[in-house]
Amino acid sequence: MRWQTTTVSSRGLGRRIGRGIGWGVVCGMASLLAVAWPALAADAAADSDLQKEAAGQGTQENVDAGTGKTLQERIRAVSRRTFLKANRFELAPQAGISTNDPFFRSWAFGTRGSWHFSEEFSLDLGGAFAPIQEQLDIFRALNVDPRDLDLTKVATTTLVGYGDIGVTFSPFYGKVALASEFVGHFDIFVSSGLGLVVDGQLTSPAVHPALELGIGSRLFLNRWLCLRADVRDFLYPSDINGEQSLGNLLLLNLGVGAFFPLDFDYSAETIGAKD
């Protein structure tokens, strides 16, 4: 049996390996280019259309035959608001209940008016009168026998009314689906202002300057009506039985708001302007 051997120099082997790697890279790049070329071409065409529209050229060429809208009109980054508040007055009758008094539950009835000078900011004015005072179960609140509790030695006050004026900021706007049938649009707002709290002590009523802080939300039902709820905290200095303290009145309010004028339109809106 004869054995035949072939000798390959290291230089020739390196050349063959280099050619193989080179052809593999070329073939791979060609395959990737063939796959990616349609997408790159489509992106380039879309960018060209957007540049033409931005420059005010070729608007009619980019109008879709089915919708009659341009590319920028068809594809919007953020949908516009469906409810506008700017330059409208809101009047909202409301009812509230105190939540942080261990002795009494106060029921307050009043109204709140807001002038919306932009979509985010409004000047807010409100007030309420509290004619109903519900005495709570002191035994459950203090864990003592009510018959052993002398109310004349306990610093208790009842709410008579309050008023405030301030600024409201609405940074959030969105929509929510209820039972997969009703789609409601809403906003969330925070408020801050100055006001006064009138409470009835055991001796006589007193008026206190107050700082008001609040947070709330509106649910828009149609183009002029909304449901609204807010929580407002009034901080005020108080003198009870000769002792200085910081009073704290926390109220939960529910109401219905009506906007005037009753309607609005987008006739002044321009493409690309802030909604």
C-alpha cells in the first residue's frame, strides 16, 4: 500500500482562509442589504414627505385619497384634547363632608367658581356653609364611657363655614373607559390659596385666616358639563380655651360643574400648534 501526502505551505493556507472569510463577509452584507433595503427606502420616502410638508411644499401630493388628509394630519404624536377649558367660566355647586374631626361630622353646602385663563391654570373662588353637625360616637372615638366624659373640658369646635381664593393647576389630562361602553375624558388638578375658616367653639364663633391646599379631578360628560371631586385641607391658627394650636380642617367635596360658554370649537387650531 502506497501513501501519498500533499504538503501545503502555511502562506497558502492563510490565503485560502482569508479568501473564505472575505467571501463570507461579502455574501452576508449582501444578504442584509437585500433584506433591509425596502425598509430603508420606505423610511427615506416618509422623511422626504415630512420635510416637504414642513417646508410648505408638495402638500397636495401627500394628501391621502381616502381620508383627504396629509401625512402629518393622519399621523399625530399626541391626540388633541376633546374638551377645552381656556377662556371659559366654570360654576360648580357642591356638597362636602369633614373627615378628620373625632367629635363632629360637618356637612357643608356651597359653590365654587373658576375662570380658566388657559388649559392648565385657573383662578378659583369658593365657599360653603355648614348647617348640619352630626355628633359622632364619642365612646368609640375615645374608648371611654360617654357618661364619664365632660365635654366642657374638651376642646371641641364645630364648622360654621369657610371661603377661599387661589390658583388651580391642571397638569394631567386623559381618558378612561367605563364598562367598555362609555369613554370619559378627565383631568387632575391641584390647588392652593388663602381663605378663612369660621368655627363654633363652646363660647363663641371665631374667624381664622387659613391656608388652603387641595387635589381633585373632573370627569367631562359632554361639551359643557362635568362631575368633579376634590379633597381640600385648611390649615389655620386656633385659640381654644386660651391655648394656641394649629387647626386642620379636611373636607371631601363632590359637585357638578357647568362651563360657560356652553360650547367651543377648534377653528383657531393650526397643524403643529399646541392643543
